[in-house]
Amino acid sequence: MSETSDDIVRDVVEAVRQVLIQRGDPSPAVDTDSAMGNPTSWDSLAFVEIFVSVSQHFGLDVSDDDAIHFMSVREIAEFVGSRR
């Protein structure tokens, strides 16, 4: 069974939350509209970890050039959906 768009968004939200929690934000507010800088713990270092985490979670081979798609939860989910 393939993942739906809602499943992908849910998994992306959780992947971002987990990275931010591991980086010390005990309760990051992450939703579909979250993006780099909102929550504030989503900084440039978290960006790199999110990029790696999402790539691994979804089993995607993502190039550095694809990083432009990792600026918001919505963009990440759309990118992942286009690769599935």
C-alpha cells in the first residue's frame, strides 16, 4: 500500500519534531506550515539534520541541489511525494 499525501506530511512533521527534540527543543510546535526559523529551533544546523533524517526515513537519494526543497514542512512533503 502506498503512502498518501497525509501520511507523508505526518511523517515529515514527526521527522522534523524528532530532530528538533534531539537538538534540545523539548516541545517544538511543528505543523504543515512550519519552516526554517519557525519554530526558532529550526536553524541552519537543524536544517542539515532534517535533510539527512528525511532522506533516510523515506529511503531517498537526495542531492545537495535538492536541499532547496527542505525549507518548510510543506516543501519537504511535496518533494518526497514527487519522488515516491
